[in-house]
Amino acid sequence: GAVVSQHPSWVICKSGTSVKIECRSLDFQATTMFWYRQFPKQSLMLMATSNEGSKATYEQGVEKDKFLINHASLTLSTLTVTSAHPEDSSFYICSVPATGQPYGYTFGSGTRLTVV
Amino acid sequence: DAKTTQPPSMDCAEGRAANLPCNHSTISGNEYVYWYRQIHSQGPQYIIHGLKNNETNEMASLIITEDRKSSTLILPHATLRDTAVYYCIVRVATNAGKSTFGDGTTLTVKP
């Protein structure tokens, strides 16, 4: 089956710094990837849709200048949390849709971000 | 995508069948039912999907009512490792578009 690799699995950073999270589809090409954020004991919240070769589409209320998404190749999307603050501490997850019907998703293993 | 409703939590004894319900009364004719689960601090994992017929794979069975307004995910012999949050999602299967997740059901399998 499809494999999605997400890196790093956890990261601790200082307030005010930026952190980059990578999401790779290892065995198939992905023109679209999705980024979610999950706070403790809450469900996944869709942040944005990453589109290969074009701008990402952000969900309402998500700051595009805060959460920079780059999808420069068919196998890699990156999420950069800029000027991170403690309230950005969360579990970030990427997902990639299957390449054929009936479209499901393969998820990365997630990145635990802690901003201190 | 159609909205889904799931109970917030359920318990199940180890070795017994776990039956997780999902209500999707506004489902459209071209929408599939997908189930995913998320074990603590991991990304969600695909379990099974179906349109209108019952489905079974190595992980679970999916029972969809005739009117398609609800479904049940069945884990035939639950183990402690099946403790997770289970999400039911309903969506059109003709595109690779985005999906939103509801709150899911937290299944706790007890020894």
C-alpha cells in the first residue's frame, strides 16, 4: 500500500523560531496533500490543502503567513511554522489522497511540536 | 461531504466484538463511508470503506443499512491494541478532495 513519511516525529523549539515539517509520499506521486493540526483530546482540524506547483489553499481562520506550505515536487510537501509561539504547540499530520477511486487517504505518522 | 454522528466513547471487553455505530442520515447516493482509526500520538490509519454493500477485510467488517443512513464498524475480536479513536467519514469518491473529521468514537478495550 501507499506509504507516507513525515519528519520529524517530534520537535522542540524556542518561541520565535521557525520549524519545518516534511511530508513525503514514498511510492507514488501526489499533486495534492493535506495538512491537519490536532490539539490534545480533539479531532483533526484541516489547516490547508497543498497543491504541487501552485499556492496552497488555506482553511478559514488559518494564517497563511504563519503556516507556510511548499509543494515543490510530486513527492514532497513542507509545512513551516514561522515565529512559533507556545500556542502553536500541537500535533501536525499530513495526508495524501489515493491515486484512484474510491479515494481514501494515507496519513503520515504525525509531528509533535512543542514550543517553549 | 455528509455530516456524521458517532458516540463519543465505548468500552469493549478483550476478545469480544466491538460494534461502532455511525449515523450519516444525509448521505448522498455517490458518497462512500470510510472508517479510519487513530491510535494515541499516531497518524490515522485506514480501516475499511463501502458504498452500499457490506464489506469485510482483514481488519474489520462494515455493515451499511439498506437506506445507507447509518453504518456499523465491527472489530470481530477486539484486542488491547484496538484501543483508539475511530472516525467515520462520508465523502464523494470521485475526487481526491479534502475531508473533515468529526469527533470520532474513543474505543477502550479492557482486559
